[in-house]
Amino acid sequence: MPHQSVPALGAAFGVPVWLAALAALVLLAILALVAGLARSVLRRTDQANLPEVLLGLSHVVSSLCGLLPWGRPYSAPALSTPPEPTLMPTVVLLRAEPAVRPVGNRSAQ
């Protein structure tokens, strides 16, 4: 009958408890950083700019994933192109009399 190794005391899944606790602490710190940043930004943004702000936050979170040992930031989502502005018709007003009096003409005073 082959001998099976018993995990040592103080180890969970073959990882020392102190290392697992440190990894959990780092993950919680990164999560708190992302949540605090998102809350701060979303409180200050205007409702009209919310899609752009959320897209920017996704870039930040993607970059922060690079801090994780297993995280590989993927290519960031493409920025949406703004819609073409609609051209407003130009209105030109013409007057029969001049809008500005000539400088040399002082008879009107």
C-alpha cells in the first residue's frame, strides 16, 4: 500500500496559512482600492458623462488586474467614436441701412 503524504499542520491546500492570509489581505486591499476609486469618481461625475466614465473605470480596473500574479490585462475596449455633429443651417441677415456709421460723418450727432 503506497504511503500518502499528510498535509502539514498550518497548511491549507498545500500553501502555508501565513501565505494564504497575506494573499487574501492583498486581494482585499486591491478590491478596496478599486471600490474607493469607483465610488469617488462616480459621485463626482455628471449623468450625461456616465458611459465615458464607466469606460474609463474599466481601463483602470484592467490595468490594476496586472498587479495580480495571475492577471494579464487584455487589450482595453475601444473608445466609442462620438456621433457626427448635425449641421445647423446658417442664417444671414441683410439690412438696407448700414449697421455702423462712417467715422467721418458727424452730421447725425
